[in-house]
Amino acid sequence: MSDLKTQDRSILNSLRQHCKRGALIFVAMFIIVIAQAGKLEKAFEALEVHNYFLAKELFEGSVKKHPAAAWYGLSVITGKDNNPFYQLDTAYIYILRSERFLIGSAASEKSYLAELGVNETTVTEQKKQIDDQAYTIAKEENTIEAYNRFLHSYVFSLHSAEATLIRDFLAFEKARDLNTSLAYKEFIDTYPDADDIYEAKARYQETIYHEATADGTVQSFMQFMQDHPESPHLRAAEDQIYLISTKGGQVEDHYSFILQHPDNRNVSDAWRNVYSLYTRDLNIGALTDFLKEYPDYPFIEDLIDDYKLAKLTFYPIKKGESWGYIDNAGKVMIPANFDLAEPFINGLALVGKDDLVGLVNKNGVEVAPIRYDDIEEFSEEMAIFERDGLYGAITRVGKEIFPAKYDDVGTYSEGLAYVSSNDKYGFVDLNGEVVIPMSYSSAGSFSEGRATIEQNGQIGLIDTKGNMIVPCQFDWIDQFKKGTARVRKDEKFGLMDRFGDLVVPLEYDRLGEWSDRRMLAVKAGICGYIDPKGETVIDLKYESDDGILSWGNFKNGVAQIKVKGKMGMIDTLDNRLVPAIFQAIGDIDPKLISVKKRGKWGYADLDMQLALPYKYTMAWNFVNGLARVRSGDLFGVIKEDGTALIPLEYELVSEMSYDRFIVQKDGLFGLMDTTGLKIILVHYDQLEIIDDFAVRVSHHDKMAYLKLENGEFIWKEEGFNADP
């Protein structure tokens, strides 16, 4: 320091000797500079020994003359946490000032400051140190506010990109946690350049959609579409309007939707469902009626095609190990691509592959995919399916109303089906919604607005709303028929109406089925008949046995009776039509009745005179003037005069069907008509009359179809070689 002062004096003496008077002003200014230089050095010396108060005062006094160094020193002081002036944000501002003034300093000033340790490197290091400290603090707090403060205060930070990324991530997480349109809108407006901006915009639109339609009504979805015509969720809103409007699944629901929402994108589907539901069995009458009722149906070409298709009957065929379908002309309509092919019922057929089944229509289209273990027949437009040991339900168009999630599902009846899970039963509606809670140990299907339920081993009744009509107090309750149901308690039977009142008290040992407004009633080994009011209309005076429920009910206005072990027949007024003198009796016939005496069957006329002798082991009723009979092990067919139409030489003669008899001889089957003509020779291992047109036969594991009328081949499997 003393050397510096000596040098200063030498400079001053030289100036006095060589400068004019006007130069004295410059000399004075230079003296001040020298004095100031000494102040700056003292400031750094004070900073070196941590005399922050003195250093701060000296640096502040040097700001005007040596701003780069002064701001640097002040940045160092406020950037250290071991003094009362510590304030990182201020330190960063000071170092930015230092950096700016250093860049603009003259070369001599830079050289001078460099001797004091202030240069681009030290300034940059100081700025980085403050930046790093501030960012560390922001990361430790790890909040949106902390990162925002950092980014606001440290504009030129090397950590800006990372801080922005984390800040935006936290802000998006906050918006997602709130998951409201307001939260996403605030994020989008505040952070338009965030990486998650596109997802935020998508979620914003989605939450607007869900908030606007939270009540799930058609009106809310329509209002949403009106308020947000550019929303990406317009299609979803249209779909929901369609789903809600047609949740009943009926023709009327779909057609009402078409009328009320003609511009909805699902109108075409609604029309097709109207058509599918209305013409589900694809018969000519249904198609004709549909066109009359819905002349504005837009897919008339499809209807015409289906009209042609409806005229055709499809039959399952086998090709090798695979199955397909032919029409009644023998043309292959659906190729043999299945492991299983059941007959068509109401336009749909059960098909299978790899031990799984599905449903196809007559176009071969899978209405229900082949992915189920089983599908039952339809009832009220619903079919129960099985998958992995659990049960669900599908519609005729293959829509799963509810997945396979129940242990048991009953057949739909009156719009409801019982379901069970974890040994508890309840009821679901046609939408698969549980409408009667799962609170019973068992349940039955609805009939006339009533269903049986079980609790604690006892049976009661509920209505379709789940209201308890009859408490669980009976051992058994039958389904309601014509307003009443049979009930049993303590081994006694009675009759109950729909309101739970006993029309017939619990006093009978057995009760039969309703027929001709008469019900068989058994008590103490004798029987009679009661009417729907429970009044006895035929006294309990006839004998009963264990099989009385199979023969004692009225049928076509007559009923069999037993008196002293012999069988007779009465009408609904208890008039004796056939005296009780036979071992057994067949059904009454306009001309002849099959009767049995002394172990043999014959036929008596209506005056009970023997018309055909007692000589048959079994004799059935006459139908269209012909009756099947059996003698020993052989079957035949006789006419009303007793002559044989089909001789007693066959191992089996079936009931007459479509004026044809299936006959069996030597283990093989054939077909005969009502004149005794062999339409199909007795050549086949199996023979089945399918309908009024076709017969299916098999021989040596090969199958064929023949015409019922004349036995001509319709189609035969490759390798089928039996003669017709």
C-alpha cells in the first residue's frame, strides 16, 4: 500500500511540472479516483475478514465510481447466510448489476478490478452459486409457489427449464387432483406452454362434458350439445341420448327416439333395431306388417332381401366334423365352419367352435360372438348365457345387458329375472339393474305379478316392486295361474289369491291343475273337484291313488274317475260319460274310446258297446281314423274297422306327425304315410321328421335330408350311400 502512495506522489509532482494551470482540474479528479480506489480495496479487505457492516458501507459508497466491483461485493455479502444482510434474491439482483456494469467497463477499469478479484469468471461463479442455492431452496419446498418465485426472481437462471418443467408438472397434478373444468381452465390459461397442455385441454373438455351432464338426463345431454357445439364429446353425448332413450329395449323406445332426435347419429341404428325387434323371427307376416306400420323405413333393400330369406327354411348340415346350413332347396347358405349348429329359432341359431357357443342369423353373421359356454333360449327378448361358471344376459341383437357375474340367473318373466350371488337372491330388470335387493335365500320367476322368495326355509310372495305380499310362512307356493296359486303348509294344500288370501283353506292332501274351471282336490283318499272360488262343484266321492295327478285332471271337458278300482269318465257337471267298469281308459273320441279289461285293450263306442275286441297289449286313441296298437313287442296301425293299415310287425311305430308314421324294424328306420305306403324305406340308422317339408336321416355316421312328401333327396353328406 505504501508503494502505491509513493507512486501517486511521483505522478503529482510530474503533473505540476508539465501541465498548465487548466490541467489542475484533471489532477484534482485523479486524486479523488486514487482516494476512491483505496475505499474499494478497504471494502474487499473488510469482506475478507467478515466485517460485513464495514464492507457493506464501503461497497455502497463505491457504487457510483466502481459499480461492477461494488455490486459484486454487495452480492457476496447478501449471498452469505452468516450475516444479517443475507437475502438471496437481492444478491442475485446485485450480481446481475455487477455483470452488466462489468461488460460496459473500460479496459483500464476491468484491469483494475481484476487485481481486486472481480472479473467475468468470478462474477459468473457468484451468479451460478446464488442460482444454485436459490434453486435448491425451491426444490426443497417443491411447491408451485416456490418454483414460481424462483422463476420470477431468477429470470436468467440455468435451472429455468427444469424448474418450469417441475412447476408445470405440479400444477397439472393439482388440476388432475381437483379434476374440475375450472381447475383445468386455470392451468391452461396459466401454463399455455406446459408439456401437459394437450392432455389438460382434453381433460378440460371431458370435465365440461361430465359436469354439464351429471344428472344423466336426456335434457342435460341435449343442452350440452347446444352450449358446446365444438366439443369433441358431441358424439358421446349423442350416444348417451340414444342409450337413455332406448333403455327399455322395445320397438316403441327406438321409434320414439327416431322421432324426437332425427339428427342424432344413432338414428340408423335405431331404425335397424326397430326392424330387428319387430321382425325378429323373419317371417313373411312380420315383414309385411312392419312395412305397413313403418313405411318410412330407410333400408328397404335390406327388408326385401330378408323377405326373400324369410321364405327359406335352414337346416343344419355336417361336412366332415364341421357344421353349416342349407336351405330347403339343398343350397349351402352358411358354410360348414362350426363345431356345432343347432336349428334356427325365430331367426337365430346357436353355433359353436372350440367348446364355445354364439348366435348367428340367416346371413351367417355372428349376432352374439362365439365366446360363451352356453346360451339358453330367449324369453322376453333376453337370453341367459354362461361363461366360466357364471351367468349373464344378452338381447336378440347380442348386447350384453349384464356380464357373467351371477351364480344363478332365472328366465326373464314380466320384465324381471331373479339373480343370485354369494347365496343371496334378488331381481334385475331388462337393463340389468338390481331393482329388488339381494336379500333372499332363494327366489322364483314372476307370474301374474307375483314371485316366490325364501327366508329361513319358508316361502313367501313379493310383487314386482319388491313389496312383501305374503310373509315367508309356507312350505311351497306354486306359480300363479288365472289369479290363484296352490300352496302347501304342514303337508296340507290350499289355494291362495294374488293378495295372499286363502281362497281354499289348507285342508287337502293334493290339488291338481286348473282345467275347464275345475281343479282336482284330494282328501283322505277320495277326490272331487272345486271351482276358482274354492267351492266344491263335484263332491269328494271318487277314489284316489298315487298317480291321480297324471290322470285325474280335466282335459277337453272330461276327466277320468275311479270307483271300486275301476275307471270311468265324467264331464264338468259330473255326468257319467263312461261307466266305471274298465281297468284303464284312453282319451274320449268322437267315435271310439280305447278301453282295457282283463289285461287287454280294445275299443268301445260312445254307447259303451265293444267295437273292437280286447286283444292288444296297448291301444292308443284314434287320430284321423287311425290308431296305433301294440301286441306283445310289436307295433302296428289299425283303421276304425279294425283292419291293419300297418301290420303288427314293427319294433316301433311313432305317433302320427304330418300324416306320417316313423317305423322301426331290425333296428333300422323308415317312413310310412296314412295309406300304408312306404315313403322312405326302412334303411336308416336314425330318422327324424324335422317339419312339414323335410326328414333328416343318418346311416353309418353320414347324414342326409329327404322330402317328407316323397322321400326324394334334398341334400346328402359326402359319402352317404344308403338308398332312399
